[in-house]
Amino acid sequence: QVQLVESGGGLVQAGGSLRLSCAASGSRFRFNAMGWYRQAPGKERELVASSTSGTSPNYADSVKGRFTISRDNAKNTVYLQMDRLKPEDTAVYYCHAILILSRANDYWGQGTQVTVSS
């Protein structure tokens, strides 16, 4: 059974940095796509960044130039380096992965809280 486990969230002051990690287990196949979503209180979940095999990373406009997504395919791990954090980045961040075999399967992590104080 595929599991995604996030780590690296926490409390940081505005202007600071955090690095999120998401380790996937339970699959001997490489995920076709891995990425990060976030959900702030009272708001819908939104895409932050995604990395799809064979394409350039995709970022939400609000994080372009500040966040960087990277993958270690050998470890089925995805990272999100978050720099110059703003209070509006405060949210629960969720790891997401897609594995396409006979059909597309998508998986979610449990979420990690990121809080940016002003």
C-alpha cells in the first residue's frame, strides 16, 4: 500500500525558509508526478508546485521565484524548498503523487502545518 509521509513543517518568521520533504513508500514503480498542495483555513486546497516526469516543474503564481520543487526518483521523495516566506503562505501542506499503471492512481499525505508569523 502506497504511503506518503511529509516532514519539515513548522513555525517560521516572515522572510525565513523551510524545506518540506515527502517520502513515498509501498511502490516499486516511479511516480509519474509528485507535488505539493496547500489549504489555508476557510480556503480551498490549491496546487503549490508539481513535478511531472519529462516536463518542467509547475508553480502557482503566488510562489514563483520563492519556492523550488525537486525530486529524488531513486528514493521516491519530493522536496519543497520555501524561501522568503510570507504570512499568506500559512497553511497545511499536502504531498500528492500520481502513479499510472493500468489506470491513474493518486495518493495524498497526511499534511504538515506551515505557519509564517509576521
